[in-house]
Amino acid sequence: MKYEEWANTLLLAIGLMAFCSFTYPRSLPLSKHGWQGWLLLTIGVSIMALGRSAKLRHATEVLGAKGAKIAALFSTLTLLPMLIAVGLYAFS
């Protein structure tokens, strides 16, 4: 579970660079194609994690199925502005 959390945190932290560049225009180390790949990878990992995540299994045990779904929805909605901004930056 720790590796999943660290990998997810690192992946999303990299995305913050594109989010910052979308907000305050500056050059980034990755090209537009690199950010497109990052966005597709992040979305893919996030979707796969819904079915295999140890965190969600633990949340289901603690919060119940409905509580775990609400927590997953909240975290998705929290990160959605960053993903939209990176998508706009990468595909513009």
C-alpha cells in the first residue's frame, strides 16, 4: 500500500508542474506530447486503482461500501481541476 501511495503522489506531483505552467505561462521540461502521455497514464492508473486499490479495500472495511464510494468521488473531484488544466495545456 505504501508503494501505491508514493507512486500516486509522485505522479500527481509531476502534474502540478503542468498545472502551474497552465496558470502562469512558462516553459516545462516535457513537450506537449509528454504531458499528453502523462495525462493518459494518470487517468489509466486512477481507473485501475478503483478496482485494485488496497486503500479502497481498507476504506470499504472502515467506512462501508457507500462511504468508500463517497471518499473516492471526493478525491476525484478534488483532483479534477488539475487534470482539466493539464489536458487544456497538453492539447492546446
